[in-house]
Amino acid sequence: VQLQASGGGLAQPGGSLRLSCTAPGFGMHNFAIAWFRQASGKEREDIAAISVRSDDTYYSESAKGRFTISRDNAENAVYLQMNSLKPQDTAVYYCAAGAAYYHKRDRYLAGSPGSYDYWGRGTQVTGLQ
């Protein structure tokens, strides 16, 4: 299984980007999908996640109010809409899939990398100064 993250690029301060996570031949609707990011020289950071049932979403403090995660089962895709981008949002963004975050009651698992079994290649986001 290979998840594919795309949509990264350069963004002016306050600008927007929409990242996409797809997986040809893989039923993403059966999994929770999360976004993580890793800036150069820093540890991986959780950003957002959507539960298996799509009835709950999770956001890190850095993402709340600016980023929105959504799922389109018809397109077999999950999106991360990023608004009000800042230079400190610069990182490689990864999507990941797992079954642990099934329901709202499982939200405590949403931000943990260990909750996800499948990872894709990242996409670079650069927030300009």
C-alpha cells in the first residue's frame, strides 16, 4: 500500500494550500487518515486526523482554526486545507492510514504515529517569509 501526498508548494504568509492524500487500489474509507509533518532537523509532528467513520476529527494546537481535514470517499481521497499559512508551517507533510482511530471515543489515539500502519511519501510545503 502506497499513500500519495500531493499539493505542496510555496505559500505567501497568510496564503493557502490544499494537500491531497490518495491511494490507488486502497480503500481509504476503511481507515482513519492523518496528516503529520516534519520540518528539517525537527521531530515529526501530528497535525490532523479524521476517524474511520468520518464522524470525528482531530487537530493539533498548531492546526486548530487554520487547517481543515476532510474526506471524499467517492474520490478515495483525504484533503488538508491549510489557510493562514506561516513560515513555521514549512515542513514535509505526510499522510498515514490506520484503523485505531475508529470513533470519536478513540480520539486520544488520533495524533499518535503508532496508530497508523501505512505511510506515504511526503509533499513539501514552504511558507515564505
